[in-house]
Amino acid sequence: MNTDMPLISVIIPLYNAECYLRTCIDSLLRQSYVHIEILLIDDGSTDGSGSICDSYAIEDSRVKAFHIENGGAAHARNYGIKRASGEYLVFVDSDDFVEAQYVEQLYTAISEKNVDLAVCDYNEIVDDDKYPQQIERSIVEKLNGKIADDYAIMDFRFLVSWGGIYRLKVLLDNDVVFPEDMVTAEDQIFNDTYFNHIDRYAYVDECLYNYRIGNDESLSSKINLQTVHCEKRKLKHKREFFDHYGVKDKERILLSYLYYYVFKYNDIDNECIEYTIYPEYDGYTFNEKMKILILKMKFLLPFIFMHRFRTAWKRLCK
């Protein structure tokens, strides 16, 4: 790869990640796009992660190790953004790893389409087995490259900071940062804030990122009062962003977020309903209207039972 190509900064926030950290860093050092800098942000680890970071920084000049007091993933990512030197920015979680063409294909997409964001498909990693998460070809043909129109289809790809490439200038010029008072869903608020300053994106329909599922040490696996509060705050943010940005099918997207919240936390209140349901919207199906009625009554047991029974039945019928 010609080093006349722009520098791309890769930010890896980490905390007690020694089990997977070497795999993550090695996958980046094997990138076909070599003009990168890798910023390892050790967020106060108490295991051997800090020593691993230092050893890689000694071995390869592209790797930079930073050690900071524990402040959470959002704080670590913001710390990395302030120290990034690249024209573009990529985030990778420390327990994940990427394919060799990851950076190159994302850069090619964002530069050729002349946009400020590119995202790719990904694999879910469960017990070292790969499960590709790709959009069906018939649905891909419906994409038009506008974030507001494609938000529902892109789904998870627009909800996380990994699996994409950002233009650093857009972040700095508009003070786009991760909210440091959020312990979950901070990626979503970061992305939506970034989207407010752009309107188009590029899509790479290849699974280039490997997302590890079932890591009990990850922040996303922890459930407590603080995560519940953050999820409610996310619902409010999503309603405001969707209304302002004009996201297509926002009513159904928000309803799906409410389902997720109820299933995960077995909880609902009037604020959640207010944030996610549009009383004036006539497009809800009969089934959706029945579910909304049950949710409004806050009688969750039959609602959750219906969902779990339907999920189990689908599995049996496969």
C-alpha cells in the first residue's frame, strides 16, 4: 500500500482485555492498508492488558499505548479522538478482531463515494464459530445511500461505532463526542450526533468485522439500575433524533426499541411509552396495535410469553 494514502487512526479502548487483546491487535497489524496508527487506550486495567499494549508499542511504530485512569469506554474513545492524527477514524473493540481487508475496503468505499461515513457487514462470533450478518441481496437493492431513508435496513450497523469509518474533521469541527455519563448505548448517541452533520453513507456488503458475543466482561453484558436509566435516556434521544432527522419508518423502529427494552429489562413506564409510540400514526398493523395495548396496560407477562413462544416455535419449524 502506497504511504501517500491518507493516515487512518484506529482507536481501541480496553479494560482488562488480556484474553482477546493480542488477537485484536494482530488482526490490525495484518491489514492490507498499512498506513494506519493504532491507539491503544488502556482504561485503568488491573490485569496484564497494559503490559501487552506496551510490548506492541515497542515492537511496531504504528502502535501507540496510552494508560489512563478508569473512566469508561466513552471516556477512553474520546481520549483517543483527541490524540488521533489520521484523516479518518476507525473504532475496534478490544475483544473483537477484523479481517485483513477491513480498513482498506472501508477507506475505498468512503473515498470513492465521497461521503463522510462507510459501514460494512459483520460476523457474530459465538464460541469461535462465525455467523455472518449480511443484508439480503434483494434488500440491498433498495438502499439509496441516504441515512434517513436506510436507517431501518442498516439497523445494527448504524447503532455501533465499530464496523465503520468516520471523517475526523467532521467530528472535530462539530464537537462530536461519546457521552461519558452513559454506560450503555453511548455508541448510538455518538452516531446520531455525527449523522446530524452528514446525510449520506457508503455500504460494504462484506463481513469484515468480527463481533464477539457472550463476553461476560463486556459493558454491554452488565444490567443494573444505571444501564436501565441509560436505556430510557436512549429512547428519549432516539425519538428526538428521528423526528428532527426525518428517519423513514421511525414509528416501527421506535416500537422495536420498546420491545427490546421490555424483553431485556422486564420493565416499562409511561415515559418509555411516550418516547416510542406515536398515537396519531395510522400505519401500525393489527398485531402491533394489540401489542401496544398490552404494553400500555403494563401487563407484560402475556406479551413476553407471546414473544418467547413465537421465537421457540420458529426454531422448531426450521
